[in-house]
Amino acid sequence: MKYTFGVDIGGTTVKIGLLDTDGTILEKWEIKTDKSNSGANILPDVAKSVLDKISEKKIDKADVCGIGIGVPGPVDSQGVIHNAVNLGWGTFNVSEKMAELTGFKCHTGNDANVAALGEMWKGGGMGYSDIVMVTLGTGVGGGIILGGKILDGSTGAGGEIGHIHVNDDETIPCGCGNFGCLEQYASATGIARTAKEMLDKWDKETVLTADDTSAKAVFDGVKAGDELCINVAKAFGDVLGKGLATIAGVVNPEAFVIGGGVSKAGEVMLGYVKPSFDKYVFKGASGAKLVLATLGNDAGTIGAAKLVL
Amino acid sequence: MKYTFGVDIGGTTVKIGLLDTDGTILEKWEIKTDKSNSGANILPDVAKSVLDKISEKKIDKADVCGIGIGVPGPVDSQGVIHNAVNLGWGTFNVSEKMAELTGFKCHTGNDANVAALGEMWKGGGMGYSDIVMVTLGTGVGGGIILGGKILDGSTGAGGEIGHIHVNDDETIPCGCGNFGCLEQYASATGIARTAKEMLDKWDKETVLTADDTSAKAVFDGVKAGDELCINVAKAFGDVLGKGLATIAGVVNPEAFVIGGGVSKAGEVMLGYVKPSFDKYVFKGASGAKLVLATLGNDAGTIGAAKLVL
């Protein structure tokens, strides 16, 4: 039996998985992300954890295919990270460093791109080789897989679809500094903000309250038939569908895989995105399916493991 | 010396080039596109023309690397065309058919994608491997090259950027059936239409006339300091820059190579696109250069030749 390790480095914890070469997680665990000293201990800590696991499980090192790593920042196709502000890292070759520390073959990718690879391999995108993963969480993340390979982009910003421009009239800046980014409307934060704005002008009954206009409250309300919530969901779906239609016209994927906290609303959420997507998409690219991500927090470790296979 | 043939099949003529393996055109000529009988004669005519040239030049067949073909329609990565309406073609494998007819290795791509490959190899995109080619002609065509390879897309619609949605308020349909496509504003046709609309409301002096609001007249006027023309160019540049910024956020190229009739206006045209691009682009992808295409009508044959190398 052959093994791979998948490592998903986040700002608070590092998720590590021991997998077989079919993508089944045999064991998974977390270690704390030590951000002290500009994050200098992070990779040594991961290396130690992996090597300890190999000893503990009495795995023959010759049976380890390698270590895949997802990191929160722009990574080029050579494995060089260009400033991971969340970790305190500057610019260096993560793959080389990890290979030095462990003796194994290592490959590194941006965490969102790596999660996309995981969803293609074992999740909502299984059976496809050209997908766009859209993660609707605090922000909107993205990863593009074409022909089974990550689209890194020339400076590691491939698939950063949360920051495509969708609204000329926005007056509040996005976290990135621009105005009118997709993330400002389609993230959990964006949905809550739209709901708050609509609630302020609403004079009929609704389940939403000034204390809770969260994306979860909105989609719970949608399921209960709440009119205001349905309006919020329509506004969300219109913007996101239009954004996905644009992306379809650029990279023409087989499927969009929608993940992140907002996707927990399930198929009902997709139902608000699809009509807008169908309306705006170029016909030649209109066959793309909209599907839900299925791997949750495991997408990162599974995708990372796939990097070395 | 080794040779390649580049074939650029259009609705009226087929451009054929004999090239060396460095991408230099040694000879180029055209044959008529025979669209009778659902275009059944097109490939046999091309095959005969290529084989005749080989005889005429006394080229040893062993020195021919192959034949690359650009066709006006969606082509998948296997060389299968899916309806080329301009030629009367349905669905079949162009590469296989041409290989049968000639005995040479053949590769086929969409004409806009192949032109993009040509510009990357020997034109405005030389030195880059990740480019987006934007052809501003009667319509807006596009081709995306990543890592030196064409992004075909899952159904051959990769890089069809003329039909990304940029205007919610459009009431006139695009040729594709949608409303508010980039092509409706950034093509030569779109510029002429914007100019006409602005001219109708203009009560000051201008070089534009109801008879000539063409893109050429507009940019000639810009160079002469005409205020109305400058307004038209600003409107064009704002829309195109915003569209390119969106594309940059998806595929993060090193450069956009702008070609087609509108690009003959030269650097002055890019000067209207750049401020809008800079305003809307995600910072992580903002390094992309805007450059002019340089190969003109030869991009298709040169790019086609590159397909087989």
C-alpha cells in the first residue's frame, strides 16, 4: 500500500491527513499554527508531525508518495509562495523547504486551488476534469481546475474570482480596496449586509431581525417561505449567477462546485443562482453544471494529497 | 531544415503558410473556401494545395513536422469541431480527417485561439507564456494561452470573451442572443454605434458625421483632439478595461494582446483602456501588461503551425 500526506495550512490550525492513493483519508489530525517569528516554525512543526506519524504507524518511507501542501496565499507553479500575510511568510519555495525537512517529494498550491482539486478528485466535482470551485464563506474564494490541473495564474492569482467587478454603484470598499467586487454580495458577509439593508426598508412581517440577518437565517427563512428572505436570496442569486456566467465565458468549465458556509443551505441556494446563470451565460458555455461541494473541511487535505500523485 | 504548414480556414478564403520551425513564414498563399456541399471539399482542397506545394518546392516529406489548422468554430482538445456554421460543417475530427488526406500529423484549434498562440509565439505576446488575446473586429474574439497551451474549454468555448456580460441596461440583443455583451461596446461595430448615439445628442463641433462614425474615424478624431471622439474612446476604454480586469481576476495572465481592426489605432487606443483596467483589476492580478498584436492576418497561420511543434 502507498500513502500520501495532505497538509492544509490555515491561520489558526494546520490540518493534516494521511491518505491512500485513492484519496481515502486513513487518519486526520490538526496541529496549531505557530505564527511567532514570522511563521518560521510552521513547516518544521508540520514536518515533525508527519515524520512522527510515519514512525507511529510503522510506515515504510519508500511507500510514501509525497506531501502536498495548501497555503493561504499566492503560489506559483514552482511552489514559491509570494507573501502569505496570514502566516507572516514572505517569499520562498515551500515545496523545496518541506522536501529538505522531510526527504519526501513535496508540492504546494494555494489553499483555495488545492480545495478545488480535492472537490474534483473526490467531491462534488468527481467525474469532471474542468471545474471552477467557488467558496462562499466570510469572503468568496475560488479555484480553477482545467484538464485536472490547477490554474495557478502567472502570479498565483488564478481563480481569485471573489474580486471580479460586478457593481458600478458600490460606495463601500471591498477588503481588497476595490469597489463592487463579487465578494461584497455573494459571501456570507455580503448576504448578511444585503439582508440588513433590505430589512431596514421592510415594513411587512419577516423572520429576520436586526440581530440576525446572517446567511443561515436568510436561507432558513427562504425554506419557510419568508418573502423578505426570498428577495435577499434573489439578489444574491442574480449577482452570483451573473458572475459565474462571466467566468464560464472565459474558461468554459464542465461544472461549478459551490462550497463554503453559504452552500450548507443546499440545493435551494443553487435554485436562486441557476436562473441568473442561464440568463447571462454565453450559449457555447452554457452546459456547465452547478453542483454543491461535498468534502467540507477535508477538501484541502484531500486536494493537497492529490498534488503529489 | 524542417517545415510546418499553418492553415487558417475562413469563411471566404483559406490562408496557408509554409514555415520553418522557428515560425518564419517561407511562403504564404490563399485558396478559395468552397462551401458547397456542406463544405465537404474544404479539407481535400487544402490537402491538395499542401501536397502540391511540397512537390513544387521538392520538400522531403520526412522533413514536414505536420499541419496545424485553425477553424472558425468550437474545437475540443482532441481536434473535434462542433458545428462551424460559417463553413457548413457539423461535428467531426478535423485533425484525423486531414491526417488521412495527407499522411502528416495534424492538430486543429479554434481560429481565435490559434491566432492567440501565434501572437504568443512570434507577435505582441512574444516572451510570455500566459496571455489573453483580444481581437477587436466586427465582433470581439478571444483566445487564452496558459503555460504556452491553448485553453480550449470543456466544449471549445474557452476564451469566448466577447460575450461576457458587462451592461445590465442594454435593450438591443447581441448577435449571440444575450443583452449587454462586451462585444456590443468594444468591437468596431460597437464603437461605431456608441459614436452614433453620442453624435445624435452632440451640439458642438466634431469631425464625426452621420455617414462615418466608424472606429477608425473615432480614433482619427481622438488623435486630432476632437472632444466627441475622446468621449467615445473613453466609453469604449471604460467598458473594455473593466472586462479585461474581470478576465485578469479569473486567469491572471502576464499580458493582454489586443488585435483586430480597432487595434490599428495603436497605443492611443490602449491609453483609454489602461486607466479602467487599473481601476477595476484585483491587485494580485494587476501586473498584466496591455500590448498590441503585431502579426495581423498572419497570426492564424503562424499559430496553426505552432500547434504541431
